[in-house]
Amino acid sequence: MKLRYRILSILGIVLALAFASFAIAVSYNSPCGGSAAAPAGGESMQGVVIHCYGSPDVMKVVFSSRMNCANSSGVLPTGSSPCAAR
């Protein structure tokens, strides 16, 4: 077998495996998990959440705990969020 045919056959096998793994990843379909309920008695806010990949039908409006942004300067520190859940 010539070297170019060996290289082309190996390249073909690699491309076939890549296509098969991509097809399996795209066809994977699992049920979406639910979100945790907002704590009773505390401040809450409405927000749109997406727990799954898909069409706009997967977006849901849920109640969650209100975020407390203590840093009002508008500058975000590197590596951390100025907002923490109450």
C-alpha cells in the first residue's frame, strides 16, 4: 500500500469517527430538570431561565431570590461578582 493511500485511509477513519461522535452529541435528548423554588417570606424577583438547549419553548419565567448588589460604582472586580444572593 502506498503511503498516500495509507494517510488518506487514516484521515477517512478519523473524519468518520468525528462525524459519528458529533451525530451522537447532537441527537442526545434528555428531559430538562426543574429549578428550585424561591424561599418563602424573602424578597423575590421574576426572571427568565433556560435549563436546556433548544427552541424558545424551553425558556420559563420563575421566581428566584433577589440579588443584592452592594457595589454601586458600576465597576466589576476581576474574578468575582459584586452581587450575592440574599
